[in-house]
Amino acid sequence: LFQELAPAPDPPVYATTVAYNKDPSPDKLHLGIGVYRTEEGNCHTLNVVKQVERMLANDLSADKEYLPITGMPEFNKLSAELIFGCGSPAIKESRVATVQCVSGCGSLRLGAELLAKLYNQHVVYLPEPTYGNHPNLLSAAGLTLKTYRYYDPKTHGLDFQGLMEDLGSALTGAIVLFHASGHNPTGVDPTCEQWEQIRRSVRLRGLLPFFDCAYQGLVSGNLDADAQSIRMFVCDGGECLVAQSYSKNLGLYGERIGSLSIVCKTADVAKRVESQLRLIIRPFYSNPPIHGAAIVTAILKDRGLYKEWTAELKAMSDRLVGVRRQLFDALCSRGTLGDWSHITKQVGMSTFTGLNEDQIDFLTKEHHIYMSYDGRINIGGLSSKAVPYLADAIHDAVNR
Ligand code: PMP
């Protein structure tokens, strides 16, 4: 069996991790994979999560019974409120179908499966560039991929004109994927005014927005502000899909916990959509795991724990802003060629440095710095004490 089978290549981000793990240098830095780390370089477990883990461990009445196919009902209700806001008209009118999913990727894939099976338009437009797994997740479900212009390498900012032109000429009814906030890999988000223009264009052309919300709270430090783009599209009474992840904002990477919400026109449609999601989930994985949902639910339903979470999130996002500033200052003080102000203008966990492949190769070979070839670095994986080392290396690569 499989005698002639060729080995599959590692996905790029894993290949970088493999190379990093093999490197014996004590100075090595891994800025590829999108994980928020402590100053010591460890994956950051939030205090509020540790507290809830202790509570759950002591709760002898809790069992491990199967969850319903669509997950823990309380988790779904609270997750929808977190994204759309408690007073959201769509929630009040029961127009939202929310189901627990296997984190952000599982939510994206489930949404794509639903659209491929039941929506009449199979073309999805992705921002150029986008999160590396988006094309895989959406095309594996059977959707056809196209792109819209997003990042302008000349300004290191948004190509707003290109974006609007591409939305303006998109196929009627096509699906458009948006990053709700903290765009990965560029760290470039539209302003509120730009979102409003995007919203108008989307509605005018009858496009279907599909939001990926993987960094809520980590961008501005405020959970409501980071969901503002989505809420603008819900306030107008129109439809949209939202894939939500708790990997980054609760540090629950390995728990694989998130949700998919479909905002519908009526409560009756939402009910039918939910029933169809059950049909898709059942032959996939039958029902989702319980532990991550229990952690999230405990935090979202308790005022005290929720407050602690928001305080921790604010501290995390402040650290990201601080590290950006330190890197920018360090490059300026070294007189590194070029304008690096985009490092502080971009937001969230990712920064698109503008370094080219040759410079990235140099950083890896000469300085043991591992990152993806598009020039993105994970600011969340950069400690303050590593900033001078990174700045020296970038200076060396750029000023050669
Ligand atoms: N969307 C984006 C934009 C991401 O950056 C990521 C993770 N890096 C995901 C989705 C998937 O996250 P998860 O681990 O929750 O599946």
C-alpha cells in the first residue's frame, strides 16, 4: 500500500519551525508562527485561564458527556454576544445561528462547507495577501478563489482604491472574506470611514461578507472596538458570516475553540441554517470537544473573570504596541536605511516589515532569525530583550 506515494511538503510555517528547532544557536529567534509569547519566550497562558482551570478541576459534579452537535448552548450564546454586542438587533431578533467549532480554522472550514453546499455563488474573494491557510480551507470545501487588492507595498498600508475597485467589479453575490481586525499577515486595517465605504459597496453589489475574527481584543485592547467592523455590517440588517477564534485572545491555541455565526434575515431562516449546519458537522466530527468551551463559558458568564480577562488583554495589546515602538526606535537609532514608521502604524500581532527574500535568507543564515518569506514577523513572539539583536540583524541585512 502507498509504495509509490511521494512525501508531501511541510506547510511553509511548519518548515520554518522545523528549521528553527534544528538550529543549535542560543541567539536564535522564531518570529514565524503566530503565537503570543512571554518575555521569556514561553507560550503565554492567561492568569484568568489558570484560575478557571483550577475551578473546573475542583468541580466534581462536571461530567464528560457528549456535547450537542452544535456545541455548548451557553458558549454559543455568549460567543455571539461577544462578537455582535449584547444589544445587537440580530441577537434580539434571534436571527443569528451560532455553533461551536474547532477554533478559527474549523469555523472557516465549516462556513465554507455550508456555502459550497447551499449558497448559489461559489466564488470567494480573499485579500491579497491573506492568512496562509485561508486558500486551503476555502478551496478544500469546493469554493473558487479570487483575490482583491489589499496591501500596497509602496506605502506599507492599505491599497484602498484598489480594494474598492476590485469589490466594485466582483461577481454579483460573491463571497468576500474580510479580517475583522488585526489583518494577518500585514497588520493593516481599514479605518472606520473606510469600513463604512466598504460596507456600502458590499451591500450595493449584493456581495456576501465572511469575517474572520481571530484577534478580537488584541488589536486595540478593547473587545468591542475590535469587532466594530463586523457590527457595522450587522447594524444594516444584512447578512454575514463570522468565524471566531479564542486561540490568541484567550491563549487557548491547543484547545481548538471557536465559533461560526451566520447572521440571517429572519429567525426562521437562522433556525433552518442551524439545522443544515448539524447535517454538515455530524459526518465531520460528530460533536465538538468540551473543555475549551467550558473555559470560555466560565469566563464570559462571570463579571469578575470577564473583567480580569479584559485587563489581561489590554496588557497584552499594550505590550505589542510597546515592542513595535522599541523596534522602530532601535532601527532609527541605528540609522537603518529606509522608512520604518509602518512598524508602529500597523496593528495587532503581525507586522509586514517589507524585507525581501534575499534579506530574510541573510537574517536566517547569518543571524539565526526565522520568519516567513513574505516579510511578516510575529510581534507577539518578540521580547523586549530580543529587540536590539533583531534590530542589529535587520540593519546588517538592509545596509549591506
Ligand atoms: N485566521 C487568522 C487570520 C489567523 O491568523 C489564524 C491563526 N494564525 C486563524 C484564522 C486560525 O486560528 P486557529 O488557531 O484558531 O484555528
